[in-house]
Amino acid sequence: MVSTLTPEIIFAAIAALIISLGLALYSERFRFGVDYFHMIVGHIGAWAILILTLAISYEVFARYFLRSPTEWAFDVSYILFGILFMLAGPYALSKNAHVRGDFMYRQWSPRRQAGLDLVLYVVFFYPGVLALAYAGWGFAQFSWMIGEHSSNSPNGPPLYHFKTLIPVVGAMLALQGTIEVARCVLCLRTGEWPQRLSDVEETEQIILEQAARAQELQQELQQHEQRQRGAV
């Protein structure tokens, strides 16, 4: 299905990415805000695992114990898994959790790492992500136009909502990509990787644990002093 994106929409999308890149270069709050948004989306999407587990468990029970298999289990399983898979992409990118062959990468200086990442984002990441959003727009638009339903079961669920996630996730990946490109540029300038939201959360957690430990030690010291006074 060929996308029917108009030049105006394409221009607006490119302008939004350029503006996002500019904001990401000069605003740590903006970078953290995008990270936080994709973290929340990832946490919401993770509930699909629980729903998928319950659905498949019920299907197994109904098929082998009740001898009455459901008509919706297959559709539900691939839709939920698709939702989980797609929403995990921006989340993993915001956490820098995508798989990379880092047996050499981790030995490099931050500037060299940033230089390589920047080239890979420009040459591979953005062409793929923008192609996903462009093609996904066409698939979603056509699915809405025909009111598409699944043909895998007699009462197949609608698919147009599900297919709308394709361009939406493509846009989310492109947005998170601008944050990562900004981090690469900042690292090339300073020689150090900028903090991520997850780094800040880990630092705060360490500080809270240290404060709690200090409080426990203070309480133990006070109890020890009280015992000594009582002995005297």
C-alpha cells in the first residue's frame, strides 16, 4: 500500500524533528522529558505481557480441559505481542538497551563511540525508521478506509487500531532518535556522554540508599550509647 502523505505533512514532520533536535541540544529537561514519555509508554505496553499470558492460559484450559477452544485466542496473541514488540522499541532506545556488538565499542573513548553512533543513526537508523513511518501511514490509512477486520476467525477483531501503531511508533522512534543524535553531538563537544534519565534515577536511588544506611548507623550508635550509659 503506497502512502498518501501530502508534502505539507512531510514538511511538518521534518520541521518537528529539526525543532526537537534543537531543543535536545540545549535543554536537558527536554531530553529527560522525551525519555520519561517513552518510559511511561513502555511500562504501559508491558502490561500486554500479563494480558497475553492470561489469554493464552485460558485458551489452553478451554482447549484441553473444556474441549471448547476459543475463536479469538490467535488474533489476541499476535495483536498483543505486536503491541508489546512495537512499544518496546522507543522504550529500549531511551534506555540505550538495544543490542550492540560492544566487544570493541566499549574499549573506545566516548568521542569515538559518539562519532560511530552518529554515523549509524544518519546512515541506517533514520532511513529505516522514516520508511517504517511512511509505509505504516499508508497501511493504517487503507485499513481504516476499508474497516479491516482479521480473517483468522469468523468474528475477527478490527485491525485498523492495531495498524495505526505502525506510523505512531515510527514517529516515536524518530523523536527518540533526535534525542540520541543530540547526545552524540554533545559528547563530541565535551568528550563525555550526557546523562540519561535512567542514570539520574540510579544516582538518586544510590543517594537514598546511602541516606537510609547513614540513618540506620546513627540509630545503632545512639542505641549503643544508651546501653553504655545504662551499664554505668
